[in-house]
Amino acid sequence: MADMEDLRDGKDFGLDRPQDKGGFIVKGNANGDWGIKRRLSRLFNPDTGRTVMLAFDHGYMQGPTSGLERIDLTIVPLAQYADVLMCTRGVLRSLIPPTLNVPVALRATAGASVLTEMSNEAVSVAMEDAVRLDACALAAQIYIGAEFEHQSIMNISKLINEGLRFGIPTLAVTGVGKEMARNARYFGLATRIAAEIGSHYVKSYFVEEGFESICAGCPVPIVIAGGKKLPEQDALDMAYRAVDQGAAGVDMGRNIFQADDPVAMIQAVSRVVHELEKPQRAYEFYNDLKAQSRAA
Ligand code: R5P
């Protein structure tokens, strides 16, 4: 075991020397096998190496939260503008048309709700079913510092082991318990552990201080969650700063589907992520689209 008496925070993240991607669009994945790279090439836009994932898996734990009461009415119209859909298999089969050719990151754990200890999850989807659903990624929370930390690390490990048998990458989602600090030290720890155990990419949160170091210290891509609903311009600003500081895109839910005009918002987010459009311009684009849809 490492000497626990001299744990030092990392200082030199080599921010002026980006990690060599080894000729593949997805950082840290150049040595994956063909099926893994094939799926990652669907999850990440080959031209930009970035992605706009639309997350609407919240119901597996939260029930019909605002904006997700009727996924057929609120999410299906947005889906064509996303690079990836992140959802449960229940919603996928019930409500998402199989003719929609957008890759899926499949929520692969369950076992808790907002009424209980959220970290008490287990792998809930059989790999055969993930294959049957044409999943491009398997997604689960890693709860560092939570009551069921060990179990969540083992869940991710199991998904990685099983996913590798079928060429399906795993997305580790840094779950934040109610009591946990949301700072660079915490997310640097959680994202690095997720990558070290073999996750192909990691979902985390943007933080004001030290986000660039979190991305640099994680050898695979980081995509950011949107978190709680912000004013649209602020959400676009957060997406811009995240990508500018090293994120490979977003896995955004509430800041898209709870926006005043979700269809306009996802297109504005996409401009920021793929074209590095400045937040002010992206917000003007959002307002133009919103005005057009109201006039129609
Ligand atoms: C959590 O239950 C899920 O992984 C969500 O997909 C995640 O929190 C992202 O959604 P939001 O952008 O709303 O935070």
C-alpha cells in the first residue's frame, strides 16, 4: 500500500503540453480495439473530437422530474440534434423510435432512489440486452467518498470487463452525494480513479477553479453534466469555458430540456461545443431560433 502519511496534491499538470492522442480522435483511447474505437467514433464527432450528449436518465432515480414528465413530447423532438442520447433501457424501448439514428449511452445501473442512499446501486442491465439495444456506451455512477463507494467502483469495473467482451465502452459518471464538496480536488480524485480503473470516458462537473487541471490529470476525455438549471446564457457560458479548458463536450440534461426553448438550446450548445462559438454569439443564436419557432 502507498504511504498514506505523505499524500501530496498534484501540482504539475503540464497544461502547456496537451496529452498526445496517438492519432485517434478520443484522448487515451488510441490503443482500444476495433469495436471500442468504432463506437467511440459514433459517440464523439470525428471532425471535432467532441460530443453533445443529451441526458434524460434522471427518472431512474428521480421519477418524472420537470421536463421529463412526457419524454415523447419533450425529448423526442430534441433527439435529432443530439450526438448521443443517454437514457435507461425502459425509456429507450417505450418512447424512443428505433429509426432515430442517434447513438445511445445506456444507463446500466439501478437500485436506489432520491428517497434512499443514492450510492447503493448495482449493475442492472445484462450485456446481451445492451447489445440487443445497440448501445454505444454503458453508463454508471462512481461515488467516490460515499457510503457505497466500493460497490460503485466495482459496478464500473464489472461494466468495463463485460463491455470489453462485446466492444462497448464505459462512461463513468462522477456521482456527488449530498455532503460532498464540489471542487477541483474532489473531481480530480474521482475522475482520475474512474480513468485508472479503465473507464473509456468520464462525466464530471465544471468547477470555477482548477477545471483545466482536472481535465489534464484525467487520461481519457471528460464531458460535463449541466447540473441544476441556469439561465440559458450562463449555461452556454459554462459549456464554453469547460470545452475551452479541456472538456470533450457535455452530457447535459436539465439545462437543455428545462430551457425556455429546448430545441433552440441544444442547437446553441452544439455550436459552442463543436465550433467553440463564443457564449454571447451562441446566446444570440439561441434567441434567433426561439423567435423563429414562436413566429412559425
Ligand atoms: C443523473 O441522474 C444522471 O446521470 C444525469 O444524466 C446527469 O445528472 C446529467 O444531467 P444534468 O445535466 O441535468 O445534471
